[in-house]
Amino acid sequence: MAASKSDGCGPGPGEGGPPGVPPEVFPESWRPLLAQPALAGLLGEPLVDGALLAAHRLLPPRVALHSLRTFLLADACAAARGTGYDRAGLLAAAAFHDTGLTGDAPRVSGGFPYRSAALLDRFLTEHGVADARRRALTGAVRRHMRPFPPRDGGPEARLLHFGAWLDVTGRGRRALPGERRRLAELAPTPWFAVSFPARVAGCGLRRALPGFSAAAR
């Protein structure tokens, strides 16, 4: 059952509302994913546009595409299961979930997911997001690298975990036959499933990985 607009979980101004950031602002490689209904319907909402701009600024292109695919896989899972969730909020969480790998991330303990969550928390605070919603979204980012989704997490935590792991490792593909491959063909990142986990493993030794800074874009 879909959530309603009144609780902040439904489509935003991108559906019939005032125009926001035009898709042309983003790289051409993003556009097939931005045209997908789950994303296209959110464009124009300030939280969504701001998160996409932040991802474009902070993330290397291949990681940004992974973040967009993560959201679309999570949304497809929610649709298949009839799960209501905070769509704009999860898009923001997906956009920020790997930003802790960049040189712009704050120095906090707990590894890169905690640095990603700190960046997301700063972003959500600047956008006036209420405390409870902010805690749910930052918690989802903080715990997305665990082997299994947190049992005490809300739908956003479970969906972010599902989308991120499916995109990188293929785990959960039976729940969405063909969807991972379809999105990878729309926005390909060859060898990403091999190279990205190896680089993430090195983050235990470094605050930021080579090539994961805004200056390296």
C-alpha cells in the first residue's frame, strides 16, 4: 500500500508541481535512470534535487550511478512487496550512502557508513527535515553495510540495504528477476561489482580512497 503525500512519503512536486533542477544539469550517463518513473516522479522536490546535486558534486561518476540504481532497485522491491516508505527520503539516503568514501566526509568513528550518515544528517538538517525522519534515514545509511538488514530498522533501512547489496553483489535478484541487469544496461559500470568492494575494503586503512574526492572528478 503506497504512502500518502500527507505523511511525506508520496511523490513530490515533480508530478505536476513547479519545475526544479532540469535533468540536463546532470551527466548524460544519469539520464536513462532519471527517466525511470520512480525517479522522474520525484524530480522537482527540493530534498530530491538537493540530494542529486550533492551526489553529482561528491561522488565519482560510477559510484553515483550505483547510488541511483540502488534507489531504483529499492523502489522496485517496495512495489513488488506493497511496502509503503519515504520515497524522497530514501532517494536522499541512497544518494549519500557512499559519500563517506570521499575526502569531503567528516572525521567520525565507525567507518565510512558512519561518515556517510554524518554527511546525510548535515544535509537533512539544512533542509529542515524533522528529527524522527532524519534518524530513520541516517540509521539506514549507517547500517547498510551489515551482512543483513537490521531487524529493528524501518522500511527505509531494509530497502536501502536490499538495493545496495543487489546492485553490487546480485544478492536478492530472485525477488526482481532481470531488474538488476536492465538497470545495469541502462547505466553500465563495467567491472563495478569487482572493483568497488575491493576499494571499499581498503577504507579500513584510509579515511578516503584514491579517486574518491570531489577534486578527482
